[in-house]
Amino acid sequence: MPPAEHREHPPDRQHRVTLITRAGCHLCANAEGRLAELANELGFALELLDVDADRARANEYSDRVPVILIDGAEHGYWYLEEDRFRAALNR
């Protein structure tokens, strides 16, 4: 096992990652697939939310899907920047 400073994810904290997505969105499908792989690798919980299922959510995020939230805070949209994402999980 690598030293603590090299771990991808702190063992005492599980992050919650939310992907705001919509049906028929190829960018959403790409982000969902990679986030599912990373969830298995890094041990975070992944939740998918349909942007069109809630009017308030659609008003907030509709033009930016897919949108990635980490622990409820917006992290990014349109594309998963994997290095930046991994760094955010290590904070």
C-alpha cells in the first residue's frame, strides 16, 4: 500500500459525486462512464440526476450538462478534467 501522501482517496472520507445529466447527451454518457470507473477505483459514491426531472435544476444547469458536483459543490461542466477531479477528491 502506498504511503498516505500518495493515496488517491483518503480512507476516512468518502466523497459524494453527483453527475447532472440528460437523456441523449453524448457528453453526459462519456462523463458517466468515466466517473463510474473512477468511483470503483477511488471509492466515492456516484449519484446521477436528470436535469430535466426538476424545474429548479433545469433552470440552474440545463445549458451546462453534464455538470459534476463534489459533495454538493459545483466542480465543473461539459467535460471531466480528470487530473483536476482527482486533486479535488484529495482535498
